[in-house]
Amino acid sequence: MTHIDPQVHRVLDGELPADALTAAQREQLAALQRAAQVLSDLPRASVASRVMAEVRRPAPGVGRRLTHWLTERHTISISVRPVWSLALAAVLAAVAVIPGHEPAPVLGDQEGIAQFVGRFPGAKSVEVVGSFTDWQSGAIVLRDDNHDGIWRGTVVLPVGQHEYMFVVDGERWVADPLAGRYVDDGFGRENALLFVRPVAR
Amino acid sequence: MNSQRVLPTGDREVSDSEVVARVLAGDAEAFGLIIRRYEGGLLRYATRMLGYPDAAADAVAEGLVRAYRHLASCRDPARLKSWLYRIVGNRCRSHLSRRSASDLSLEDAPPLPDPSDTEAEAERAEQMALVERALHTLSPEKREAFLLKHVEGLSYEEMAEATGERIPTLKMRVHRARAALLELLEEYP
Amino acid sequence: MSWRRVVAVVAATVVPLAAQDARDRLAGRVPPSTLIVLDSILQDAAREGLPTEPLIQKALEGGAKGIDADRIVAAVGASATQLRSARALLASAGESRPGDPSEVTAVAAALSRGVSPQLVGRLTAVLPGEPTGPALHAVADLVGHGFPEDSSVDLMVEAARLGLRGLRFLDVAAAVVQQLQRGHSRSAALAEVRALLPHVPPPPRPAPTAVSHARRVAPTPARP
């Protein structure tokens, strides 16, 4: 590699004036400055219109915002006369229920949701067994409603740290490949590690 | 070093901090000032990094949209420039990781000088081709360091903010980039 | 009867009751030949003030997985040792409540994932009196993706200094891994997320349909 005198580096770094260099050193300086100058032409293209189109993209409309508000959990504090309170509660409950579904479970402060998904084509059963089931089978059974080999289930769990595995066809223990976090089970395999957060944050 | 940029707007120069404050206060159109102020340098930098103008435009556009969406996380609006170069630099690295960085499309290479061009223009075109070829033989880290220092004019402190690397590391890369470029350029009188 | 004697009487009653409850949970779930040894391990742990639930869980797990009796006993003993080490590390790091069961359990799990013990002290220093387990797990997440341990801890220390707590450390690790998956180098991924601190995005909240479809786990025997 070509050797550049340290003095040249110091000039280029703004630590020394150029007239501190010898003629040979100034040739190196000039070559590098020419290269930088050649590269300094500004392109004619612009991305302004493309970026501003994204910037100007409108926020969700009133309809979408209202649907989002209706289906989100809210803490509502209202002072009403006792004679109106039952009627108001009925109205709010009717608004909060999602049409066509069972009423959502009421989650405590120390409860959250865990969604389990696993791809086991050809399996006859897939369940989740772990610390939250006291390592018992039969407590959390996944479903493959579309018969596409994708087994799913959503469960209310206590907030905190949990270990688990999938059990396929009642006998094959498999670490959840989508867990992203594992811990040695002490028996030669790995458990998936799950952290459940409170839904009502 | 505070290299906050200002741009004359009418009778008053508007600093980066003021523009950022206006955008965060809800004036989305004000982000256009930031685009006009910085897109030229960012496009130049991205084009030199990636070698493809289209990919560079994508990287810069993605980077500026991201900057708009995360503008509140720019901890020091006075250092907006290095923050923007960081975001676009990350987009460039992401593009580079998806392909070989040494490739340069012949379609995108600087045009060959037309015999009807003036001698000066022809010479400049040849120099451009030579320097760009030399630049793309550098590793992405050295190329980035040379571009940020000598083409985009960032200080070492700004480069550290933009890249997340330590200043001694950046100086070493710049010094090595200079030596490598000079060697390549000296092969062609 | 003096209050000290009342406490002693209560303790003498509670420990055997807890032990009986553990025996009831393990009976029929683990090889019968392990029950006496496991009982001894659990009682020793209880006397030392270690959390016993992780040990009961390990035994139940071994039974469910069809593991040999000797290996179940060995695993439960190893778990007790890990809990002991975790509590000692928390105490030597100056933690004000080194015996907190959930913290000891979380730290033991993080150490079993390969996190270096000396990190406990570094994180306790920036999180005095607060749980360090989540931050340790976040470091373990990053190390699992090839990030250097020192750089990973540096990031969590910075996150702690900027006010992040609890499971938010896991969000920091997740954001770094996301940058890696987008093609960034590891140093760039760490730098990118450091620049975002403390505004690292939390995980998306479950969709309302997910909540409505959630089912509670079928009842299991009550825990002590």
C-alpha cells in the first residue's frame, strides 16, 4: 500500500496548515483533494416528492379511530345517579362486546395473553406443556382448524417467566421453534422461555 | 463541534433545531425544509456507497421517512446532520448486505466521454470513472469513512455520531482509505 | 406465650405443611423412588430460604418427560445449586433483598443461559433495589445472537440509566435483533438502538380478537 506521510494526514485532518508540507507531500495532498473534489458533484435526482407523500399520508379516519376505541380496553370513571348506573353499564357492555364472538375473558392486572403457533403437518394433536400447566398434559390443546398443519392457541397466563415445550401426538417433545429464547432443561433438551406481560399496561 | 446548519428562508435563517421543533409541533410540511437541506448530500453519499443511483434513492427516501417518523428520538436537533447520515448509512449497509458491494452496473457507470465534448469535460468524465472505480475497491467501512470525511465534510465527532464507531477507529479507516485510493490513482497517470 | 415463640411455632407448622403440599403434588407424577430424596432437597432449600417452586417444577417436568429417577434427582439438585449461586451473587452485589424468590429464580435462569456471573453486579449497581432478571435475560438474548457480552451489558446499563425497567430490557434486545435481521452489522445494530433509547418500541399489543379468543388454562393443583 502506498505510504502517506503522517504530515499529510494531519493536514487533511485539519491539524496542520498545508504550507507545512514539502513539495512531494503536497503532491499526495493534491491527488487526494482532487479525488474528493471529483466525488463532490451533487446528483440531480430528488426524493422530496416521494418522502413528502409518506409524510402527508393522512392519519386513520374517524371511522377507524372509533372502531379502535370501541374494541380497546378502557378505564372509564363516570359519576352517575344509582338509578342510572345499571342502564349505563348495560349500554357500555353492549358497546364493548365484539359482535359474533364470546365475551372476552376479563383479565386481572397480573395476567396476560400468550399466543402459541407451531407448524406440524400431519400431526394428530399438538399441546403446550409447561410450568404454567405444572407440566401436565391436556391443559392447553392447540387447534388446526384450517387443516393446513399450522396449530394455534391463545391462552391467558400469569404475568412473568414460564418454560414450556410442545408435545406432538402425545409423545414427541419439541422446543417451540418460534420462541426465540431457550434454556437448558437439565435433561439434555431445551425448553422455550416465555415472558408474559400484563395486557392492561 | 456544533455544525448546525441554517438555511435562509425569506428574511430569517431557520436553524435545524427550529425546523425540528416545528415538525414535532405538528407542522409536517416543515419537514420539506430538512429534505431540501440534506437530500443532495445524502443522495451523493448513498450513490457513492452503493454505486446504483436507484438503490441510493431508495436508501435515502427510506431513511428520510424513518427520520420523520422517529424525529422525536433525535436527542440533539443541533446534531441533526449526523443523525440523518446515521440513518441513511444504516439503510446503505442494509442494501449492501443483500448484494456484493463491489459490483457496479455498467448501465450506471459514468458515461463514456462523447468525442464532441470539450476536452475539459472529457477529462473530468475520465477522472470521475477512475475515482469511482477506485472507491468501489475499498471495503464498505473505508469507503464510508472517506466519503463522510472528505466528500460530506463531517468532523470526526460527527462521524462518530453517524456511525457509532470510536474516533480512533474512524481515523484509522480514513487514513487507510486515503492510502488505498492514492495507490490506485497513482497507477493511472 | 412470647411473640418469638409464636413465630417459632408458626414456622414449625408452615414448613411441614409446605413440605406436605409438595409431596402431594409430586406423588404419582415422579418415580416413587425419588420422593424421599426430593423431599430432602426441598426441605433443605426451604430451610435456607430458597424458593422451592422452581425445584418442584423441575421434578414435575422430569416426571412428565419420562426421565429416569437418577437424572430427575440430579437435575433438581443442580437447580437448587443454581438458586443458591444466584442468591449469593445478588447478596454480594449489594442487593437489598437478595432472597426475593422471583428475582432469585429469574437470575438463576439467566445464569443457566450462560450469562457471566459478574454481570449481576454491574446491573445491580444501576438497578439498586430493583429486579435485574429481565436485564440479564436481555443480555442472554443478545449473546445468543452472537453479540459480545460486554457490548450487550453496556447497552442495558445505558437503558437502565435512561429509565427503562423490567421487561422493557427485553424490548431493547428485541430491537437490536430486529436490526440484525435487517442486515445491519452487530455494531451498527447496537448503535442504532442506543440512539433510539429510551424510545424503543414495545411489542405490539394483542389484537382484540386474540383477547376474545383466549382461553384460561384448565385448573391444576393449587400451588403453595
